[in-house]
Amino acid sequence: MTRRFKRTVSTAIFTFIALAHCLISCGGAKTENEPQIDEVAPVEEEKVVVMKYDLPIEEFDVTYDTIKPKQTIADLLYGLGFNANQIHKLTQCPDSIFNVRKIRPGQACALLCDKDSAATPRYFIYEESPKSYITFDIANDYKAERKRKPVEWRESEVAGTVRSSLWFAMEENNASPLIAVEMSHIFGWSVDFFGIQKGDEFRVIYAQEYVEDTPLNNYRILAASFKASGNLVYAIPFTQAGEELFYNSDGNSLEGAFLKAPLDYYRISSKFSNSRYHPVLKRTRAHHGVDYAAPKGTPVYAIGSGKVVKKAYQANGAGYYLKIRHNATYTTSYMHLSDYAKGLKEGDYVKQKQVIGYVGSTGLSTGPHLDFRVYENGKPINPLTIKSQPKMPISAENKDSFAVVRDSLVNRLTGIPMATTIASNDSIN
């Protein structure tokens, strides 16, 4: 082997060893354009803590129960393993927090115990309402504390056409009929809900209250429109002078001096007439009022603020009745009541929509209803035609701001699709 050949072989071996060492130390050769990949350390998944009753509920063994009919709190606690001394301590909290005499069947409760061999009781929970509960800290001498569950309001929309009543129209469009009641409160000064017709239309933006994803029967109307007999009325909320009211598209308040009716709508069973056949007396005579058929106990409102000038009983006529003087011109009468609002007496001043009594069938009556009458300067007038002046309209300095709110809500209301269309103007009364 020549010297030159040996030198060539030695050089190749040296070059190979150097290259191998570089590959091992550098982690392998990479081209200039090959992307560099950084190693990422694995991320531990964060544990989600489930909270209920403001406690990490999964850290406890939980026993749920409900109050049974005629069951006392002592009966319930005995069933959960409490002894007499423990029950005595738990029930010693102030009545302002927990009144053991006011527990109600169907109310939920829970016992939270440690997850150990002793299963030591730690908390007792009593749910007094869908939105509030009482926590008894057993380890802290049964200290009681009232807490509230987090609530949220979720927006929804509904639109429809009246077939038989606004109540059923809501049900037909998968909305709660209670929204119809809320609408009657808002439009009560401008729309006669006892005289709505087939084909009348409504559109509503509303919010419903939720607690822990459970819907409650609490609703707030955010904006609405009602088209009755071709007359379209909007209800647009706006706050001025610290008071939020609903206004029509012209900026006039929907609230007026008098409500259209003295109770949430049911059915008009008899209208104002100078000649009506009386079902009890079996003869024709004037009926200077409007009869609203409604279940016994239905709340009756004052249609306007005023002073109670008469509270009496008339055996062969009005039964239990009230008279309210609203001003120098108008007086109203509410007859056949089953009872009066608690504590109400002659001389009291009542506010508009304050409950003053309850529907009944006292006096000369064939069934539960309210006979409602209006007197103008001492003479009876048709309650369905009484005119009511609105409250203060949108002020000049607020007109531009109101216009922005109005236009936005009107556009949104108009965009709610109408589910049903009925071309009919027949009265549904």
C-alpha cells in the first residue's frame, strides 16, 4: 500500500468520524430552509371545580330531599340522621333568616357530608325559593346564612296573530301566556284588551329570568308592538327624569291618567247599556257599567289615583263595593267584591293600579264578576270610551336620543317574522 493511499484513507476516516460526531451532538443535520421545531412541554389539564350553593359540591357526599306534606323540619332532619340536640341547635337561628314554621311542601333541601369513613355532616341547605337558599354551617355551630343564586335574563322574540285571544296566541307561538299579561300592563292605557279581534297582531322582544339554566316564570318586556283594528301602537322604553316609561313612536307616554280596565283581562260579560235584561230581576233596566267575568279572588285595581270615598255593603244590589274620587270630574265604582284589600278604608288615598279588592259575587249577582262604573260630573258614562291624558311626553332635549332608541327597536320588531296571518275582523268577545 502506497504512502499516498494510506494518507487518503486516513483523511476519509477522520472526516467520517467528525461528521458523525456533529450529527450526534447537533441532533441531526438540518437544511437551511427546514423549519425549526421547538419541543413543547405537555400542559396539565386544569381541573374544573363545580360550584353549587357557593360550595365545591363534588368534594362532598350529597343527599337531596324535599319537604313532604305535613312534614316538620324535625321530621326531615331525623330522617337525615340528626339527633334531638342537633335539631335544636339548627332551629335556633333568627326567624328573619329561617322560620321553621314557614317551611312549605315541595321545597328542596340537601345534606353535605365529608367523603370519609365517618361521613361527617358539614352543611345543611334549605331552598326557600328558586332564587334563594339558607346554608347551615354545621361545623361552625350551625351558623345560618341566606344566600342568593346567580340569575340571568335571556332575550327572546315572539310574534303572532290573534285567533281567539292573546293568551292562546302566545301558546300557539310557543311563548308563555304570562307575556300577554305583561303586555296588558304596558298597553293598558291605550289598547282595550277586552275588545281585541281576530287578526290583531303583536310583536314582542322580552327577557326571561333563569337560575342555574332553569327558566322561571318571570318576564320583562323590552319592546313591543300591537296592531288592533288596523291601529299600530309601539311600546318603546326610555328613561327621562330618572323614570323609565314606555312611549309610542311619537314620544308620548303609554301611561295615562286612567287604565283601560280595572283588572287583568278575562271576559266582558255585559256592556254599558240603557236597556239590559237583568238575569236576577227578570226585567229590563239600565246597566250603566261594564261587567267583567273573572274567577273569584281575581285582583281588582284602581284605574287611577284617587281617594276612597265609599266602602260599604248593599245586600240587594252592589254587594261589597268601593267608590274612588279621582278628581273634580271623575269617580269610579267597583261592585260585587268578595273582599277588600287588607287595611283599606274610607278616606285612604290609592295609587293607580293599586289592588283595592277582589272579584266576587256578593249582592245581586248570578256569578263572580266585577261591575265597574265611571261617573263624569256625577253622570254615568261608558267606561270603555273614557279618555285618558298621557303622562309627560319625551322632552325636547331628549328627542334625538329617543329617536335613536325608537328607530333601532322598531326595526328589530318589524324584523320578527309573523307566524300566522288571519284575514278576519270578527270580534272575539
